[in-house]
Amino acid sequence: MSHVTALPRRRRHSFDNSPVTFVKRDEFCNMLLSFRKLVRADEDKYRGLLDLDTGRRFLIDRDELLKR
């Protein structure tokens, strides 16, 4: 089961060539609690984590992260 979500077309084009993965809420929360070397890497309305080992950023829409 994939945790990657689709972005609106207007936002997706800006990330096509960068190492970015959009994740769902549960996956993002699991990453926050993991032992991976992650640092905060927010962008505009997205909350993000940067994996220091791979350089990949994991982003989630701020509103999706905060909804119950």
C-alpha cells in the first residue's frame, strides 16, 4: 500500500525534478516517531521532514496533518 498522495497539477510541477515524496498523515506521524535522522524542512503550506541520509524530503499538506 502506497502512502504517497497526489497533488493538484499546479503544485505538482514544481516538485517533479526534486527528491520530494508526499506522504499521508499516518506515515508522516510514524516518521516523526522513528529513529531515522530527520530534520524539519517546511515549505509554504506544506510541513516537511528532510532525511539527512538520503537527502529526500517528505511533505504533507499542513491542513491534512492537523485534521482529526
